[in-house]
Amino acid sequence: MKMTEPRAMEYLDSLGGSDCSAFDNMERWVADETNDKGGEEVNTPWTKDRPDIPSQLNGHDCGVFMLAYMEALRDSGCSLAAECSFDFDQSDIEEKRKKAKSMIMRHGIDRKDVQTEPGLVGEAVKSRKSRRKNAAE
């Protein structure tokens, strides 16, 4: 989602699904978050797009494709996938999986020198440490 003007939503599904409710759910989420935070509702319409993106050829690589889309968007500086040129396909996914695994192993969230932002990840780490401590006692 691009929240700045012009506002835009994109639905990226590496399996090529046609979930018609995805855009409605995203709009509802923005409205709910705006209300919860006490912000003013913006009445500018959203543009909605399902850009042409690399597709997976199996039922288990969707997470790696999601990471690859995010990486491509970050590296290109594009704010929307429709503006980005994705230079990977299914044949690159195993290497991307290995790279992601290596990064996780090298910078895992359990390392004491890695700081996490408050929120779900931070709470999950605290909860896991608390369970380990209680189990050890």
C-alpha cells in the first residue's frame, strides 16, 4: 500500500490467486487504524492494481516470493510493484531461500546484541525467554 498521494493498493499473490476481498480488507484495515489512532479519514480514492509479478510454480514457496518482492522493491527504490522490474523467477527461489536462512541464522532474534523493535517480535522474544526461564526453574 502506498499511503501518500496518490494513494494506491497492490495485491501481490505469487500463486496468481484472485481474492476479490483483498482490496476491501486493506481499505477496512486503513480505516480501522485511522479511527483507532484518532486520525482524520481521508476520502481520496485508492487506485487498485494486481501488477504482473514473478509467479511460483509450486504450493510452498510463497513466503520466499514475498521476501523476494520486498527485496526487489527496496533495492529498486520503487514505491509500487507496478513500477518495479523483478529480475527473478522460480529458478532463483532456492538460492533466495538459502540466503534468507543464512541471514536468520547469522542475525537470529535470540542474539543478545540484536535489538528488536517493540511490538510482536519483541513480545514474542520476551515470551519465549520467560517460558524458558520458567521451564528451567
